Amino acid sequence: MIRYLEQEEKGRTKELWKEAFSEDSLSFVDYYYEEKMKDNRVLVFEREGQIVSMLHRNPYRIWLRGAECSCDYLVGIATKAEERGKGRMRSLILQVLRDMQEEKKPFTFLMPARESLYTPYDFRFIYDQPRWVLHYNKYIKRVPYRPGSMSEELAEWQNAWLKRQYDVFAIRDAAYMERMDKELASEGGECRLVYDDDWFIGMESEWGIKAREQRYLYTGEKYRGDVSSKPAIMARIVCLPEFMKHIRLTEDCPYEKLILDIGVNDLFIPQNQGGWMWKITKKGSEFIQESRFLSKGKMAVFSIGELTEWLFGYKVPDQVKNLPNWEYIETFKHVFLDEIV
């Protein structure tokens, strides 16, 4: 049986978490079950009263180029060892995708243990996590931060810093910052405020009980250098009309409106499948379904995964170039989703 757990039942999944994610420290697991379980939803597969598979929907407020929406970060996707290979995970993923479509979630995202687990469900990478280093000079100062002392002010600073550079990110507020403080503490982490002389220029943190690593570095390009980056976050469009509202024409487009016909293949969310009329202006898009069927050879056809990686600005599929005036479609250019579980 598949169902969502009641709040008081969520602790029943803790042993499965420990089994599936044995690399997590006990202090981190305790933090997760004390904090993240307060406002998430947990879908489980039960057999004979025992939880054998689970999927957690952790809610985030997401900034989508000037608009705010609610999206779920999928975590804790796990199945007991003896139940693997029986389609348990597949059942949970398909259920949650259909639930989120009904709830009109524009997209969902996750950090995969293995890419191959999620590409069959049309998840695609949309974000490479950078590793930055701080450029030092004689005026740079790093001051230890006392958790909770400036949560609201630092949230405002991070949002302003993110808006200057990114189209898509998780919105910060005081509760977000205080939860981050607890997350860092669960792995012996610490945060420092960074100043150029007396001018506040950013924040940095590290964590790790077994091995220390950077958790984040938020500062301007002037003060940081790129060391490396790696694919980190996969996403999937869930409710097409809701997502497409945020895609628009570029300011230099010579047309006030474009109308395109495209086809979408989505094997798992039937509401996304079929032929669509795409009306695009410089303020956004309207996506109108014309048919649940595809007219072969009469339109450019995309899988929902191809649309996801293109519209998040990660990769341009070949068939995009078959769309008239495609170069005037302004996709999301910069994504920053550095949430980690």
C-alpha cells in the first residue's frame, strides 16, 4: 500500500534512513528528523504493516525570475535491501509526480546518488555546483558568526546577492538561516562573516565530522576564484502550463508575441503529453494544450526531460533550432540550488 504518513508516524522511517544512508552521521540524522520532518511530506510503500520504501517531499520557496513558487526537493528516496528490484521506488516516484502535477507544482528537483536512477523518469541535470575559494588580501577579515544573531539581516543580504546573479534559487528568510545553522552544527560546521576592511562582502562555511569540506561561499566575483564544478542537481518539469508562465521573449526580440506549435512526450504525467500552442510575450508564456496526441512530422517534439534541460538553460537540444525565432526565447540563464541533504 502506498500512502502519506501522518506527522506522528514519520519517525518510523528513521531506521530505513540509517540503513540506506549509512554515510550520514547520527547527529545529522537526528537534526534531519527534528527539523526537516516538521514541514515535509513522506510517501511510503508499506507491506504487511512495515515501511519498505520511502520518498520525502521537502518544500522550498523558489524564486523564478521575479516570481515566487512552491517546489518540492525530493530526498530520502530509499528501499530496504530485501525489497529492491521490485518496483517500489518506481511506484513512489510516479505517485509523487502525479500528485505534484495535480497540485500545480511547476517543477521538482533532487540531488542524485546516481544519475542513472532518475534519467528514466525524465529528470535532467540543471545545476553544476561550483567550488570557490576566497581571494585573500591584507584587508580581508573573517569573523566567526554566532548562530541566530543576524538571521533576518543575513537572509536579506543573501537574497539580494542571489537576485543580482541568478534566475532560479531557494528564497532565504530567518527560518531558513536558523535551520542552516542547525544543519551546519549537526556536522561540526561553522560559519564566518567576511569583510573587506569594514565592508561586509560575504559568508563562508565548512562542515564535516569525518572530513572537512566547504559547505558554501557567498561573495562577489571580485573576491572569489573558481576551483571546480560538478553536476549536482537534477530537476523535472511537473506542471507544464505553470512552469511555462515564467518563460518569455528577450527584450531585443523584434516581435511582441510569438506563437509556436510544439509536441511534448511525457510517459509519466499524461496531462503534459500531446500537442501544445505556445504563446510567448516579453512578460511570459501561455501554454495551451490542443491535443493529447502528437501530429508526426508537423511540429518539433520534445521529451519533458529535453524541455527541462533547455528551459533551465543547461543544454540546448538539436530540435530547438527547428523552432522559428528560437533565439528570442529567454530561458532561465542562471540557476543556483545548493541545497544539500
